[in-house]
Amino acid sequence: MQNDGSTNKLEQSEAAEREAAKQRLLAQAESERVPVEETTRAVPDRRWRREQR
């Protein structure tokens, strides 16, 4: 089997590409992340009360 070396290099290359893609996704998700303090803050919304009357 002469392809073992090239197959191994191909697998390493694909693994490196997957890792790079994973890091890009993690970086993008971190940049778009909303802090918990902003998501749990209560915002009064009384429109539904007017509709019920």
C-alpha cells in the first residue's frame, strides 16, 4: 500500500481544516453573544393587558 502516507496527510489536512472551521464558528458565536445580564432584564410590556380589556 503506497497510499498510506498520502492518505494520512489528507486526513491530517482535513482534521486541520475542521479544527480551523470550528475555531471560526466559536469566534463568530462569541462575537454575537449577548451577555446574560441583557437577556434576563425584565422589560415591562403592558400591551397584552390593553388587549384583554
